[in-house]
Amino acid sequence: MITQSNEIGALALALSKAQGVMKHAVKDSNNPHFRSKYADLTSCLEAVREPLAKNGLAIVQLPSRSADGLVELTTMLIHESGQWIGSTASTRIAKDDAQGMGSALSYLRRYCLMAVTGLGADDDDGEQAMNRNLNMRDDGRRFKTEAERIGQAVVGQPVTAAVHHASWPNARQAFCAILGDLGHDYAVVANWCESLGRARPSAMDNAQREKLLEFIKSEKGKASLTTYANQ
């Protein structure tokens, strides 16, 4: 849910000026499972802190726990005029301990920070990133990326459109309950599937969702999903 002060005109003007000079966050952290890089929280903060401060803006992020055990993070963008805008995001944690909560908060802080400021991420070396993700066969055909190889085990076929399968309305509640029992949030799992080039669970049929759950329970799937969730 998004909340804001009665007026946000001054905030909007200041944010537009900040975004005009804001550079992309550098992807300087490694994801070993996807053999790719991503911008961590520190990189994102470094990218936004000075442009925001110079325009009278500040970010406040406050953690909490919901009644049903979700980790919540309220992110507020505040202007020196007193105007503000904010929202609260939540996620389940894979392991309910200090480390699990810390990983979940780091994940939420990074994505919420990027969302409220409009921050993008850029490779520190675009050419190396391209070579890393698109290995070429000698005959010119591309190898599948690591994400595609993992994703092939999940669904079996590439997805061409993000639409709900006819079976989803009846299967949704039970599927999400199983994910909850495994310590996963549906939104995270759905975005993870898309990052692998696969369909979201809502676009799969029942058999494909069963394969997905089997993969999530496997050591390889568990490691891949955990790494994605902790980015």
C-alpha cells in the first residue's frame, strides 16, 4: 500500500532533479548460480545518496514483522519541505533466525530503494557481461545460459507469454500454501522463474507446477532460489 503527504509537488520536483544526475548502480556482486553480477545494497546506496541529499531528499527504511510472521519493510522518501511518500513491502524468510531475517531485509531494502528512487543497475563492463552470459559454439550457435539450463529442468519448454493457465484459479491457494510451508513467498518464486526464462507458476499447468515444487525441494533448486532471494 502506498501512502503520501497531502502535497508532493516539491518532493516530485526535487526527485526529478536528483534522477537527472543519478547514475546506475554498478553490478559488483557475484551470483555464483547464475554466473552473473548484480548491484548489492551498498552499490545502490552509493548511487542515490549524493543526488538525493543535494536535492533535500532522504530515504528512511524501517523493518518490522507482521502478525503472520512476514518480514516487512516500510520505505519512505522524505523531502526537506516535510512532504513524503512511502510504501510497505513484505516477504517470507527461508529460515526464521537472525541470518534469515537479515537476508530478507537486505533483499527488501535493495529492491524498495531502487523502486522509490527509479534507480537502475548497469554492468561494470557490458562487454564482459555479454560474453559471460552468451557463450558461443564454434558453429555460431549460442549455448544456453546457466539460467536456461536450470529453468529447463523446471518447466521443460520456454515461455512465450505471461498468461494465467486455466487451472490456476483452483490451484492457487493450495500451491501458495505449499510454498509458505517451504518458507517461500509466491512473488519471489514467480520472479525467480521469470529470471530463468521460464513461466510464472500461474501460467503453468498442474503437472508443471508439480515439477516446479520438486525442483524447489531439490538441493540444486533450493540453492538457486535461495541465492536469488538473497540478492
